Amino acid sequence: MTRTRIFSGVKPTGHLTLGNYLGALRGWADEDQHRADALFCVVDLHALTVEHDPARVRRLSRQAATLLLAVGLDPRLCTVFVQSHVDEHTRLAYLMECTASDGEMRRMIQYKEKAERERVRGGSVRLSLLTYPALMAADILAYGTGEVPVGEDQAQHVELTRDLAVRFNQRYGQTFVVPKATVPKVAARVMDLQEPTSKMGKSHARTSGIVYLLDEPDVVRKKVMRAVTDTGSDVVYDRAERPGVANLLDILAACGAGEPAELAGEYDSYGALKKDTAEAVVELLRPVRERHAELVKDPEYVDSVLRDGAGRARAIARPRVDAAYRAVGL
Ligand code: ADP
């Protein structure tokens, strides 16, 4: 029997966060690469959908690729590469744009939120922000992907990818596997520590509520200790009414301390909860920071992993993308 194909990616739009790690990267490293034929990608083309600085994108792509290895992705077990190194993504994205309707693109929550943010800043909205899900569908479908492990915020895009795969197959004949999203049971949506009703996102301007994977331990401690908590002082797990405390409990639970609702019963003050959460996060991230520090000393190794990864990815994607071009009449 052939193994399930897994594909997932991370955008180099900022430094990777605790949300990226708990919602996605940790599962890729600890489980997915061991149980499936998995590809993990730094999706750098997606970083161009909003205003960007070329040198910064290049630097962040490199850092993200290095962090994928630092969290434990092993190139002997899985394929790690950079999206723009494999032309099949953009080739197939055009066919996806020819399969999707503009209405379904405009309905995407992330498009609405990010377009609004750009307008508030007085900037124009790039067309690629609207068509982003077509490129993401191409990323996934090019590899015959069965499962896409993502945080909760990406589930809607994977749903759209499924619709496009089904529609393409119905119109032009069986070409794509219809993938499904897999979302982690805990910490599928880590919230911003200063604004616990929005997700911890790496490209947010205010950084005090975001724990980055490469933050120094003291910075992590400071950010967690200053997390916004709710009015009242009893520790209860209620995501709707007490989002700040619930977020801390989710994070502590995801660090391996147990179930969030049960953990709540063990604390009678916010201070103690914050202290334990801060220490748990520091310990969780310690090995990642240490491995990252080792890997940056060996840029040739990282280069060779990415070169080899792009070669493997291309070899998998090309036949299916060629078949899709033939299927539509080209
Ligand atoms: P970001 O929103 O930080 O730019 P990406 O789009 O690069 O994230 O997503 C990389 C992966 O991390 C995706 O699977 C996404 O669902 C997951 N992810 C991002 N933010 C969070 C979060 N706050 N909580 C859980 N998972 C997240």
C-alpha cells in the first residue's frame, strides 16, 4: 500500500511563532514525518501578497527553512524545500485560477481581514492576496496530497482546495487527489497574549503579545508574565468568557502539562499560572533555539537540504501538473 502523502507549509512573512509551532510544526516533526510521505515547504511566494521588503523576505525564508530543521524535520524522513524553487506551483496555480470563481475567493475570511488591514493602512490590496488560495490549492494538489496538517485558521483554505480538486476532476477527468485538513487537538489556535481574541500571528505589528521561537528565555518570560488576563481572579477554562486565561491554559496544556480544563483546577491565582506557563514555554523552545544556533553555523548543509528537497519535490509534482495541462486542452 502506498503511504499517505502529506503537504504543509509556512509563510516567511515574519519570525515563526509559538502558534506556528504548536498549531503546525511540532506535529509535522513529531508525528507526520514518521507516519507518512511528507513534504514541508517555506511558501515564499505567499509572502508577496502583502507589501514586502525583498531582503527581509529572503532572510526570513532562510530562517524559516533553518527552523523547520531545528524543530526536528529530518531530510532522511521527509522533504523540506522552498516553494519558489519549484516552478510547478505557479504553473498549476494558473489552472486553479481558471477553476475557481472570484466569489469563492472573496468569501475567504483571511482575504477579508487582510484586505481590510491593508486598506486601513492606506495601501492598495494586491491581486495576489485575493488569488492566494488558488496558489495554495496548487501547492497541495501538485503532490497528490491526502492530508494537510494545519492550524485552525487554514482549514477554510483547505476546504476550498477540496472543492477545486473535485470540480477540476469532474470537468476534465480524474487528475487530483481530494485532500483533507488535519487540525491538532490542542492549541489549534494560539491567541495573542495581549489581545486574546485574535490569533497569535507572525506578521502582526505589535510584538509584545507574540512569542517567537527564537525569543531569549527572559523575553519569553516577560511576554507571558505580562499577558492580558481577564477580570476576576479565579482560574477557570472558558474560551468565550475568559479568553486570556483560557489561552494560557491551552498553551500550558500543549506544553504537555495535561488537559486545560483540569489544569484550571490546580491554580488559584493568575500569577502562578503565568509563571508555570512561562517556564513550560521556555523549556519547550530551548532545544529548538539550540539546534537553530548549531544549524546557522552550517549554511552549506541547509543549502544542500533545500537543493535536494526541491529536486525531490519537482520530480513528484511535474507529472501531475503536466497531466493537468493536458487535461484542460493545452
Ligand atoms: P501566520 O499566520 O503566522 O503567518 P502561516 O500562514 O505561515 O502563519 O501558517 C503556518 C502554519 O501555522 C499553518 O498551519 C497555520 O494554520 C499555523 N498557525 C499560524 N498561526 C497559528 C496560531 N496562532 N495557532 C495555531 N496555529 C497557527
